[in-house]
Amino acid sequence: MNYDLKGKSPAIPVGSLVLVTGISGFIGSHVADQLLQAGYRVRGTTRSDDKGAWVRDLFTKKYGEGKVETVVVSDMAQEGAFDEAIKAHVASDTSFSPDPNKVIPVAIAGAVNAASAAARQPSVKRFVHTSSSTAVTSPHLDHEVTISTDQWNDEEVEIAWAPPPYNPDRSFSVYSASKTQAEQEMWKFVKEQKPGFVLNCVLPNFNFGTVLSDKQAGSSAAAIKRIYETGDMEFTHRILPQWMVDVQDTARLHVAALIDPDVENQRILAFAHPFNFNDILRILRKLYPSKEFPGDIEGLGHDLSKIDNRPGVELLKKFGRPGWVSLEETVKDNVGL
């Protein structure tokens, strides 16, 4: 166990089987990796067996036989979708459709179905829901605003559910609303159903960092490597300046939320450092001075949100970490050289 419990027993005994939904995804794969490092066994859900194959191969080579298995859950919105998997949650819709009817009900159903399946199994003692920074706030460019765990991103929910037409510029609001309302339904479920497990939620901002396999799309992780390899900056206009977090820190906070007996009924903000893509470019130029990169982007601005991210730091220190992984270290890991 690489986590300092201050003499207490873990909420989940070491060696227990932990279900990780969406294990082939960027965050899910790192959550599994950190759990395996901590001595737990992992069962992961994927939407096809092809996606599960590389996960099994990667972690079996790294941790040995019998430590990881995968099961197919092709439609997480279907009632009972997680029942068999849980008998033994970090998946969401990232299609960025601008139609709230296609995204939000699916996100809510997926979260509540997983919670319902867990509640039917007395052996399940902890449930960690992967929410998002967008459940509490959106980027705030060039003006200060204080963010706390008491807040919800009601503004984006209102925009998302406004009458049609559903134009592409609504996509971010719909995604934000899906994360907001899915998490709200999780807390409502716990309050009304009183299951036998403790719920904690991790709310990460933009994730960068190491991609564990070249068979993995990587989603947000692909951005920095794309700039390094091709110099392409066209896509960056779709990513507002905001806070970021290294995916390994996001995964560590999931493990803390699962095993730390002092962490109960909490929303854990995974906000490490504010950034924009000019910051990324400056770091790339510093790390790789012999390589040419595009010039800075004019008028980017910065996210000036004020966030108390010290609770996350304290949990990371229990892993023996000094705090958040730096932006520079994350960029280096993302490039992968």
C-alpha cells in the first residue's frame, strides 16, 4: 500500500476487487493503474471486447496474471447494465453532441444504473463517481471568481436545455450539463435510497499526461503530442484557457476517495494549475529547444478563477507526493520522450 492511512485500516481491504467503468479511457486506465499499484484487483468495463484486450495485455504484463479482468457493457444507459459487472464508475458520453436529449439522459442513466447495481450488492462499501470541473464551473476568462464545492454549474444547464435549434456552439454547455446533472442525481440517489456504500465524487479539470498505450485514443491527452509532432494549433481555439490536472493525480484522488476512511461524502476538486496554450508552447520550446514550434496565439487570456485546491494536495501527500504534478512535468510526460 503506497498510501499513508495514519495507522487506520483502509475503507476497502487491500486485495479487494474494484470495478472501474470505462477502463480503456484516458482517466479510467490510470485509475486502474493506480489501484493495481496499491495492491487491489481490478475488473474493468469496456464497450467492446476489442477495447478490453489491450487493457488486459498491458496490466497483465505489468502486474502479473489474475490482477485485472474486463467485461463488456455495450450500453451503460440500459437498466441493469452494470449488474453482472458489479457482482463480481468513470465512463461518460464525450461525443459533444449539441442536442441535450441525446447526451444528458444517457449520462444520468449510466451513473444511476451503476449506483443502483452497486446498492444491490452488500459487499460494495465505496462508490467513487468521476464527475467534472464543469459540474461546478466553466472557465472564467480574465476576471476573478471564487469557486467552491458548494456550487453547481446551473448556468450551463440552463443554456443546454434552452429550446432548439441545437447548434454546434451549444456542445460545451450540453457536456457541462450532463456532468452537472449526473452528479446531482448521484447525490440524490444516496440521500433517497440510503445505500450501503459511501459516495465520493472527483471533479477533475482538463486532463493531460502520460498515455498508457498507443492503442488508446487519449482524448484530451492527444492535444500536446499533436502540437509536438505536427505543430497543428487549429484545434486549440475549441479549448478555452482553464485549469488542468495531470491524469495520474486525478487517478490518485480516485484511489484516495475509495480507500481513505476519513474521506466520506466529499466532492474533491482536481484543479492543479491554470493554463492556456501559450503556456504549453513556452514549455515545449524550453524542453525541446532544437525543435520549431508555432508562435504564441494572440489574445488568449487566462482563467482567473480562485479555487481552494488544498484538500486535493493533502490527499496527494498521503501518496508521498509533494503536491500536484507540475504543468512542465505533465507536458514532458504527454510528449512521451
